[in-house]
Amino acid sequence: MQNQENIFARYHRQMILKGFGKEGQEKLNLARVLVVGAGGLGCPALLFLVAAGVATIGIVDHDKVSLSNLHRQVLYSEADIGHPKVSIAAKKLQMMNEMVTIIPYETKLTVSNCLEFFSNYDIILDGSDNFPTRYLINDACVLTGKPLVYGAVSQYDGQVAVFNVNGGVNYRDLFPTPPKDGEVLNCAESGVLGVLPGIIGSMQANETIKLITGIGESLVNRLYTFNALTMQSYDIQISANPLSAFLIPPDVESFTQKDYDWECGIPTTDLEIDHKQFDKLLSENITVIDVRNPDETPFITSFDHQKIPLSILQESFDEISGETVVFICQSGKRSLQAAQMFREWSGSEKNIFSLKGGILNYETLI
């Protein structure tokens, strides 16, 4: 009886809504949602799903909290830096609502584990920030028949959609194949207004609640876009793409053998070095090339380097001297591209590397 009184007191404001009622709350109190990514999108989505009373919420993330997260990932504080996101998020979310079961998975989502994870949940919410994971999530949702609540942000723009509901369109109907590596910059490269993931993540929570309770008009087969600078928004109808059926693995065996990093053009290479290897090289006579644009921050003061933007790098190859050359950028994507270009030009005469994770990751770890 006490529990029923607590439920009524906690959720009274949404239970008195026309069309929602006790029935809507009961549906939430039975629902199971898996949130992939406890970052900019995942944080606000998790806050509102927990507050709304979704019975069981799983969180998948293998990352740790860093200082650069704090302007947009509102679940974390300075005291959390260096700790796993999922354990911090689960602890704080549980304190918000003891009636909700929070299940943290401190692991990277892969073809080996995602089908098992997905089988235990009703709805998948994509809070990821990279194309391999987005295509992995989409294809796994199609295989398991799970609805997918999609969100993405970049700079001042955000998108929300609901895929794979009752045979509806999926992410590949909108974007059949991934862009080439480096073609579309992520938030670390292009930046993002801190409030934007909060807006889009909250919209994802809204769409999830609507799917569970059956209220309102869902963004099924529609893509909603929002610009934070102009406050303009529009949505477009998405139609089935014939290519989609050929691009999604037809069965579990094919899915578990698929390499999503390779499909998204992310190479496996011996060119990358981590921050410890880089620190060791800095004590030697090396050449460091920053291929970011001149106005990109943070500005580097801790070691000597040359600035040659990637856009003019090829015509500046003759200016690069030294037996060991390390390219750096914001997140490691452009520097890897630069290292590959320079290796092809110079042959095997030099030791050529790219700093994995870029200068943002390096300055967090040192």
C-alpha cells in the first residue's frame, strides 16, 4: 500500500494528464529501456527516463569522465573526472529514484555483446557519438525487432528520429552507407553548444515515453531537425530505401562477423601511438606537426611543434624535416589522415606517427 501511495505522490503530475493517466504510468513502471552512451545525449535522456519512472534502465558506456565532458554531460562533476561514466551515472540516477532499477554495463558495445544486451530491453535509445556504433545499433535493432530512438548533434544542429517500429524505416533508409572517415567531423573536431545535447537528449526521452505509453504522435518514419542559433526546426518524412535491405546483415551469424569500423572507414593501423609513447618520444629529437586550423583550441604550450593545417599539408611536405614525425590534431582523426598521406609521400625513410585520441585526450591524461 505504501508503495502505491509513493507511486501516486511521485508521478501524480503526469498521471493526471489527459490521455496519460494511471494506465500510462503502469506501462512506464513495466518498461525496459537500454541507453547506449552516457554522454551528452545520454545524460539528459537518462535523467528524464528515471524521473518518469521507467522500470528498468540499462546504460552501456566504456568511457571515463573527462574535463572536456562537463560543459554538456550534466550528470557529472569535477569530482567524477577519471571515473567510469556508467558507475557514476548509475549511482546518481539511483539516488533520484529508488523505484527504478539501473543496470550499468561498463563495456564497449560490439557485435559480440549487443544482441544479448538488446534482447533484454523493449526500446533502444542511441546516445552514441560515432558512426560505427550508430550503424551497429541500427542493424542490431532490425535483427532483434527493437524500436530505436535516434539522436545526433553537431555544432548548433540536432536531429531526432524513431526507427524500426512495426516494420517502419531504419537508419539505413535515411543514410544507407556511412560517410568516409573524417568526412563528417565529430563534436571533438567541430564543437557543440553545451545546451544542444540537453535539448536533443530530452527529445529522445520524450519519444521513448511516447512509445511506451502510446500517447501523442511519434517521430516514426520522420526526421526532426533543430537549430539552436535560429530556433528553427522542421521534420521530413522518411521513405524506405531499397538499398537498406541489402546492407543490413541478414542473420545473427553475418552480423557477428561484420566489421563496423572497417565499413565506416576507420583503419586498423600501426601509425597510432598513445600518450605514453608520445611522451617518451618527446624526450628525443622529433618533429611534431599540428594539423589543426590556426584558430582551434586548446593552444599547445607544453612542447615544441609546427602548425601546418591539413588543408595545405600536402604542398608543405618538403618543409617537414627529422627522422621521426608525429602528427597531432584535436581528436586524432585528421592527424591519422595526415600520417597516412605523409607515409605514402616519404616512403619508408621516416618514422611517422599520429597521436591517438588527439590533443584533447592527451591534455586530459597528462
